[in-house]
Amino acid sequence: MKKIIKKIIPESWLLLFHLIVAKLASFYYGNPSGKMVIIGVTGTKGKTSTINFIWSALMAGDIKTGIISTANIKIGEKEELNKYHMTMPGRFEIQRLLAKMLEAKCKICVVEVTSEGIKQNRNVGIDFDIAVFTNLTPEHLPSHAGSFDKYKQAKIKLFSGLSKSKKIIDGQKIEKIIVANADSEHAKNFTVHDADQKYTYSIDSPSGYKARGIQENDRGVVFSVGQDAFSIKVLGGFNVYNALPAIIIANHFGVSARLINQGFYKLSVIPGRMEKIDEGQSFTAIVDYAHEKQSMTRLLESAQNIKNKENKIIVLLGAEGGGRDRSKRSAMGEIVAKKADFVVVSNVDPYDDDPAEIIEEIAMNAEKFGKERNKNLFLIEDRRAGISKALSLAGPGDVVLITGKGAEQSMIVGTNKIAWDDRVVVREELRGR
């Protein structure tokens, strides 16, 4: 039905419709974003993890905070998984959540902002005060006429519009703030816009908040910023990038390094983001959302760092259908062939595309870089069967990575939306072993 509507009605009309609905939703719920500090986090990778780190640091400072992310929705300590199969829920739903947070006396809400959401005006009616830029790599380009520049410009709108509104809460002017990853070559495109305060962070480049002394193992990551040492329990050295904006924002609101560390310590799990699944097995099983080359590369590099030299890495992956970026299929096939010992290719969300065709595109490129079918490369369309195969290949000390869906609560095959959770399935399969 959606495809038919898109063919009949001009895109400009559809976007106008989304704009009107967004404004109506904000009006209907009494513009809740005007009564809280709203933080928008955008970028290609790391948004969900960044949002959860921000939440943990602010909550540790006794600042009640809500979040709306791809993986989870939190109102203070109350958490539910995102059931909508989209990062930014429909306009009325997102305003309803903001109103619910305001009613629960949240002072701050952190919202994951996508290029597609901005294009469809889902950000309209949300009065942002702080904009965070994580990074930018080519993804979701089919939604932006195949143009990386249009993709980037959509995200920039969050920053260019930041200072256009004024907000006063409890008699105090709320500052407009930009936070950006200085290691990104695109950072200047985001920091050039007007704001009361601008902060930068990095691991490699000069910045206001530069991480040093990064060490990771199978228990987490430690690093320093200035004179302060920090420790996170979420696996993966790349998560330092996701923790740095939390340090900046919490520090801006007067939260001490000691309390930030307490918040980080309590954040042991971000749903479907480097999430360890432990059922007493002799190997490490991790569920992660990685679904394109860059995030897959970082995930595999972290797996190398947490295992012993003699142990294996087994990865299950796939790619989305439904008009999503096809180029990433071959790119992921290459990287897993180079960095994993065993590869299982399976369904993610094929939509109405041929699942076998998607799997074949990934597998063919894995073969070009040395993998052999039915030896260290397996094509298994049924995702549960694929997960079972990946787990069966693991021995003591090995690392199994189940990628592509994270904590998503459904899988879309054809026109059917199937209830699904990789973490639940992995637990079931481990218990069955």
C-alpha cells in the first residue's frame, strides 16, 4: 500500500502532510519540548549508545532524564524496548512520549534524530537545545536520491535551526549548545552554525575533550580525559566515542567526574549494543546492531581485542531489503571475510526483496576475499537456524557475533512483521545446547 501511495502522490505533498501532522501533534500535546531541555543526537553510527551514556551520566547527577532511541525508550529509571521498528516514532507518538516524560518530571529528554526523520519532518514541533554530531559515513543514501550531500544536509538541519528558537524554563534562559566529534572530517559542517556554546571531542584530533590511554578487555574500557579517569562496562573501545558527549553534557550541567563514573558503572547493558549473552557457555556470545562496513569493522576489531590469539571469531550477518543501500552488502562481505574465521550469512529484514539474493550478494564478495562455502562460509536463510549454526561453530574462548538487528523487536519478511529478538533467540539456542 505504501509503495502505491508513493507512486501516486508526489513526494512534496507527502512531506507537506508529514509537516502538518507534526505541528498538529505538538499542539495537541501542548508542546512538551518547550518545557524541557531537549538534546538531539545525530550521525551515522553510535547514536543509541551515545544517548544511553548521556542518560546514565545525567541520572547519576540527579537530573531526571528521558530518552527515545532506536533500541530503547526510558523515562527516568523506567525502560521499554523500542517496538516501532523505526528510530523516530510517528509524530503523534513522539509527542506523546515527550508529554509523558514531562508529566514524570523529566528535566531533559535525549532524542535520536535520523536523516530520514528530518526529511519527513518528524523533528518539527520538537524544540531542540543541544545538538550532538557523532560521525558521518555514506548510509541510507537511497532515501536521499542517492546523494551523500543531501544525506549530510538533512542532518545539518538539526544544527542550523538550533538558535532559531528561544527557551526559558523556570525563569532561566536555556543555552543552545553544539557538541561535535572533531575526528570526523565533516565536523566543521556542523560546528559552523550559531550556538551559545560549542564543544568538541576526539581520540586522535585536537579537541576540548580528548580521550587518552584507552584500554579495553572483556570487562569493559578505561580511558582518561584531562585529569579525570573514566571506566565503562559496555564492551568495545569504540564506545569511548559514545561516552565522550555524555561527559561533556553532564559536565555542562554540573555533574562531577565521580558521579559520571558512577553512572557509567551502572550502565552495564545497552540493549543490542555489544550485549553479552551469558548462559554459562564456554565462549563469548555478543549481540550487536552493526549493519554496515564501518560499524562491522569496529565490532570485529573489538572482538580481536577481547579474545586470545588462538581463539576464533564467528560472525552472523545479513542486510536489509526494501530499497536499502545495496552497496553495503559487498562491503560487509569483504570485511567479515578478512577479519572473521567463520561467516554465517542469514536474513535481517528482507522486506519484499528476495532473501536469497541479498544473502548471495554478501557471500559472493566474502568468497572473493578467501572464504569457502560450507567450510568457513555458510548461507542459511532462516535466521534462527543461522544463529544456531554460528553458535555450534564456537569452542572454548571463541567469540560469536550476532549482528544486524541488535534489540529490534521484529523482523520484516515480505509483508509480514514477525515478532523477533536476537537476544532471546540466542539465549534459547544456548540453553538448548
